Amino acid sequence: MRNITIRTALFMALITVGMASARAAGSEEEFKAAYAAADSAGKEAARLRNQWTTTVSTLAAAKKAADGGEFDKATASAKEAEALAKASIFQATSEKTRWRDLEIH
């Protein structure tokens, strides 16, 4: 049951990333907003001690793309990092209590 919940959350996060990537307009202002949201979500995941390494590397890739002037790519990466961070937050909060539901043999 727990695996289904986690898989569902990850699937929803990936769907969100796909939709966000399709809408990325590529302006510097949009990148800054997306990066700030991803950074904030990443800090929350870190506070919960559940920050995924893929989130950190995706956020770094977004920064690198923005530094190179590739704002389409940077915005898409930042939105992906935000989705990953939100998925890790969901995982941390759901597993905080869901472990009690496990069947012990």
C-alpha cells in the first residue's frame, strides 16, 4: 500500500513536470520565479531531512543553464527540481506516520 502511495506521488510529480516543461516560456523573470519556488521547496525538503540528490543536481543544472542564457532549459529544469522537491516532501510527511501501517512478520 505504501509503495502505491509513493509511486502515485512520483507519477503526479512527473506529470506536473511534463506540463510545466511544455509551458516554459523562457524569460529570465520566469526562470527566477521558478528557481525561487524550487529553492524554497528544496529547503523545506532539507529541513525535513529528506532532500533528494536528484533535486540538488537538477537545481544546479537549472542555474548552469541560466548562466549560459538558456532560459527555456533553465526554467524547465527549475520546475522539474520543484516537482522533485515536492515529491520528497510528500514522501517525508507520509512516511512519518505510514510506517505504523506496516505489517510486521
